[in-house]
Amino acid sequence: MQLQHKFYEDIFAILCSAVMVALGLSLFKAEGLLTGGTAGIALILSHIIPANFGLVFFLVNVPFYYLSVKQLGWQFTLKTFISVTLVSVLVEHMPQWVEVKISHPLFAALAGGLLIGVGLLVLFRHKSSLGGIGILAFYLQNKFGLRAGKFQMAVDMGILTVSLIISSPIITLLSVVGAVMMNMVIAVNHKPGRYQSTLTQTEAQPAN
């Protein structure tokens, strides 16, 4: 029998992870780097259309909430919605609070990927995600035992390949380094059935 996290533990974890992910994305944005998942899609779209990242990131995740409610339940969906909202707000306001100065873009890729990966790992452990691809990865891991990190890495590589249309090859390469760092953190530390984030059979029942 798995012990469940208490409410205040989930809230604290979501706050911590949102800050880590927002810092990681801020490092990426400072050097013009991209990432995978819905965050990567939002970064690409924010380069193409006249809209800020926070708004685009929030809107891109909306369609995935249906899958989340039907397959992973309201509790997971609510936590994910809160996480996405916090990250959207923090990324937009982070430049007012933190001045990011990076001497080498490779450090931004490594440190940013590490921060985002740890943030996602914390969310996964507390039955939450950053929506979009994270919801799909979480569902596939709990339903079929497919490693969330490996699945997300494959999707991220596809998104970063598409990013070549708006960025130079060197920026794309550094973005790949960041994505690999992020997904390695998840793949190494988040294995099916080992941690608290695995949904119980009751919690995974589809919503009526």
C-alpha cells in the first residue's frame, strides 16, 4: 500500500517545481534556446505570432485537459492546471525579479535543462505535470508501463527538429542538449511503480 502525499505537501511541491521550471525556461529564453513538450511548442509559436509565452503556453495546454480528466481524474487535472498557470505567470514576471546574465549558452542549456527536469520530476512524484505531452506521457506510463522520460524525449526531439524553421543550427543543437539533460533527469529518476507518483487503480478510473 502506497502512502499518499498530504495536501500541504502537494502545494509546497507544486510551488517549488513551478519556480524551478520558470527559472529553467528563463535561462533558455535569455539565450534564445528552445525546449520540447508544450513549453517548446509555445516558445516556437511565440516567435511566430505576436503573443507572449505565458498566454500561448496556457492556451496550448487547454485541449489536453480533456484527456487528463477522462483518463487520469480530476485531482491530477486540477494539480496540472495549477502548475501550468503558475509557470505561465512566473515566466512572464521573472524578468522583473531576476536579471539573467549567462556567459556561455552551453551553461544555459545544461542548467536550464536540469532545472526543468527536476521541476517536472517533482510534479510527477506528486501526481501532476505541466500538461500537454506530460499528461500523455504520464498516462502512457501508468497505463502501459511506457517510460515517461523516454517517450517525452522522443517527442521533444521531433519538436526541436521543427524548431529549425525559426532558429540557427547551433541554437537547435544547444536546445537538444538542454532537452536531453531535462529528459535524462526524468528517465533516470522516474521509473514505473517505484515512486509515489504511480496512480492507484482507483485514482486512474476515467471520469464519468
